[in-house]
Amino acid sequence: MSEIPTALAELNEQEVARLVRERLDAGDDPMAILNDCRRGMDIVGERYKAGDYFLSELIVSGEIFKDSMKLIEPHLKTDANASATRVVLGTVKGDIHNIGKDIVAVLLKGAGFEVHDLGIDVKPATFVDKLKETGAPILGMSGLLTPSFDSMKETIEAVKEAGLRDKVKIVIGGGVVTELVLRHTGADAFTDDGLEGVEICRRFVQEVK
Amino acid sequence: MTPRERVWAAVRLEPYDRAPVIPIIGQFAARQAGMASLDRDSNRMSAVEALRKNFDDMGGYDGKIVAGVTWPISSWRANAPRGRRVLPGQDGVPDNFSVQYDEQVTMTVEDYDTIISKGWNAFCEEYFPRVSGLSLEQIEEYNRGLLDIYLEDAAYWKARGIEVIAGALVVSCEMTLSLARTFPQFTLDLHRMPDRVQAALEAMVPDFIENVLRDTKASGVPWVHISLERGSGAYYNLKTYERFFFPQLKKIVDAVTAKGVACWLHMDTDWTLNLPYLRELPRNMCVCDFDSITDIFKAKEILGGHMCIMGDVSPSLLSLGTVDEVNAYCNRLIDVVGRDGGFIMSSGCEVPLDAKFENVKAMIDSVKNRPYPVSA
């Protein structure tokens, strides 16, 4: 097995960068290198699920993954996301909290999803436009404040009005998002955990196949 | 019992006539009064009046989390700038949202070294003007204006027998740096330069203690609010907590409780993993206040008989739930967490501004209507 997954899982920033550069210089397939980085992220995820890693390790590993992508991407001959499932992601209208949403974006990329991150304070129409443009089958919405629940609901109504609801699976997330909020908004799933958000998206992929 | 006696009985784990209730009410009162927000800059007296009216509309409760509209005295040294402050109606944010912060990096890596060599307060005298664009004189003058309102309002509540439970504010050392560096960047700093971060955290403690003792003396309110969030097991492993975060908290709590200052530990996010450490803090002088994410029932098992537990009716329940659902949860809190006392009913963090009036009232009334169980 390549050393990259292990080094990434051990959060060894310098070693991962050295190994990625070394393999690129040696002419290795950049897609294979990228997949090794993704395997490292998978190990991080397994350790998180086992309770050995915490949010801080997800952040550090995400940073290493992003830095590795920067090294690898210029060498890719085809789009790394050519066959990836697209996810439209954003913090909903009125809410400017980005930390949780940003973590989920990196984790989704590490898991091989093509992420269209619309940022913060995203209006319902903007979500709908991006869903139409990308054909993404998954929408992820984040919010930390209770008024965000209505913004989520409003967005889901807009998705319905656009005739996309049966084509798009929707997950909502945030520190105070609960079953009550799921019922209020009409989303398909909820989570307060970034990695669980990735698992939900993987499950959605199976369901929409 | 008077409200004040009831609150102190809860803190000291002594019998009381019923559990006290101290909802964390700020923006909710403004909304009930038809104001867009409790803006500490433009409508201070209206905000104070809205809070007083809301207290009476709710039928009263036992403690106010703070007098005036914000924290007293040296709060500018105790709370790192959080980047850009966005008010409702500003930058396209709808009126029905509360004040938010667009977190930005306001502190450099080199600033760690300044904190290590000069301490926190000396660093602030250079840091706050740099970040805010205001002179020290302007910052002090602004703060004096807030203090005047604080003292007037604290006297008002004292005259009514209501306990004010924050005479000083401390944002935990790690959260202060995390706000100044941003959470992701501070996490990377801990990974890349652990010794430097640890030295900075340790260097902050003496000034934090000094600030608390000075502020509680000046306010006449022997309570400090210690804002904890970003050091919890929701974010960091216990090895990190043991090395970087808990030692600083313990030093501050030990020092100020020894001088008679009670500690209100405001513990947002999930602290379930960290609960056993809290038994190392002084008995009968701390309140652990949970925001609905920590397992408060586990907290009762671990901390019951050692420190008072406060919380944790969730914001979602107060906004979206029914009165019956609120009553059911509050009754469970009274019966389980409230058994044998040492419990304060409260909202999980701040009552959201879009909470239903009847739900908040149901939470407040719950302790008035239901006796707390006492073991034989």
C-alpha cells in the first residue's frame, strides 16, 4: 500500500506533501495519487467514527487534503470529478455561519463528491439555479440559528416549485438541527455531525441510483 | 425564599423551596417589544426597558444573566474581537435574524509571542486599537457608557431581590484565541506549533484572574460568566483538553472562587466527554450551564452533589415545539436533574428570538408548578 494514506491518516503534513511531490516527479498517475489521498481521508473518517479522532483531526486532515489537491490538480489530464456525484451546498438565507459548512465541503471532496459550495446567506433562488445548472441530485443546507429553519423550509418550497423535489435529496445540518426541524422543513435527513453528513450523502447516492 | 436565596441555595447544593429558573433572555425580549434587535450601541435604554417588561410579562423569574445590555467593565479585554459584526437588516441579512459575527483572522502567529512576553492585558492595549480602529481612550469611554447602564440596571434588579449572575466576563483562554485566529486556524496552530500556543494560553491566565477580581469588585456582583465552547470534546480529544485547556480553566476557577466569586460555566456544544474533569473544580461554587447538546442527565450522574447544573431546554423546542412538549421536557429535567436540588432551570444557551412566548413561559412556570423530588 502507498505510504500516502498512512501519512495522511497520521496527520503528517510535511510527509504527505513530500510523498505527493515525489510521486508526481516520478511520473505516477496523478489520479492514483489523488485516490491514495482519499483513502487517507477514509481512514481519518473511520477513526472519527471509532471515537479516536475528533473534529480537530477532521480539520487538520482536510487541510492536508486541500494542500495535496493543489499539488495534484495541475497534473490531472481529465477532470478529477468527471464521474463524481454533485452536491450543492450552502448556509441558508440570513445565516452567515460557515465553519460547519466548510468542514462538510472538504469532507465531501475527500470522499470523492463534486461540491458546489455557494457560501453563506444563500437565497432559495440561488440554490435552485445551481441545482438546475449542475443537475446535482443532492442539496445540503446548513444553519446555526433558529430563523434558519424557515430559510431551509423556504428553500425546499422553492425546490418543489421548480419541479426538482423528486430529483433532489436534501440534507440539513447545524448545531441545533433536530428531528423537530426535519419535520418543520420537509428535508430528507438531518445531522449535527459533518462526517455523518457525508455518510448521508453516500446513502443518497445509493437511493437515487 | 427570595429569588436570591433560592439561587444561592442551588449553587451551594442546599435545600430550597423549588428549583430556581434563570432563562437566558436577550434578543427574545427585543422581539417581543417589537424591536429589531437589542442593539447595545443605538438603543440601550430601550433594550433595558424591553428586558424589564419581558421579565414582568413572563411572570418573573429568579435571576438575570446580566444587568444592562452587555457585560460589565473590562469586557473588551475579556472578549476577543470576532471579526465583522452583522446586525439584522444589514448586508442583506433579514430582520428576523439575531446579531451574527463574520469570523475573521484578527490575530497573527507573531501575536502569540507578544502574549507570551507581555501578558494578555498589555497585548490588548496594542491589539484592540489595531483591530477596531479606535484609540484606547475611545474604547474606555465606550465601555464606561455600558458600565453606567450596567450599574443602574444591577441596582434595579437588586432592589427587586433578583440575583444578577454575571459581574464579570471571561471567555476561556482557548476560545479567546480561537475567536481571534478563527476556529480552523487555531486548530491548525495547535497542530503545527503546540508549545507556542500552550505558552500563550498559560501567559493569559494571571491577567484573566486579575480582570475577574477587579470587575466583580467594581460591579458588586460576585459572579463571573466563563464562556466555554471551543475546548469541548465536540472539537478536541481529551489529550489536548488535558494539556492545553483544562489547566487554565482550573487555575482561573480556583483563584476566583477562593476570593468568593461564583463561576457560571457557560458550556455550549457537547461536553459529555469532559464532565469528569469538572469534579476537580471547587465544590459548591460553580454552575455548569449546558445548551442542550451535552447529555445533561449524564452530567447529573457525574457532577450531582458536586456542583449545580443549569439548562438545557433546546432552542429548537422553544421555537418549534408545543407547550405540551416543553412541559414534558421540563418535567423530566425537574424529576431527574433536579432530584435533591442543585439545579437551575434554563434555556439551552440564549432563548432564540423567534421562540414562542407560550413556550418560554411554560419553561419558566414549570418549576413553579412542580415540586422537586428529594431522595429518602
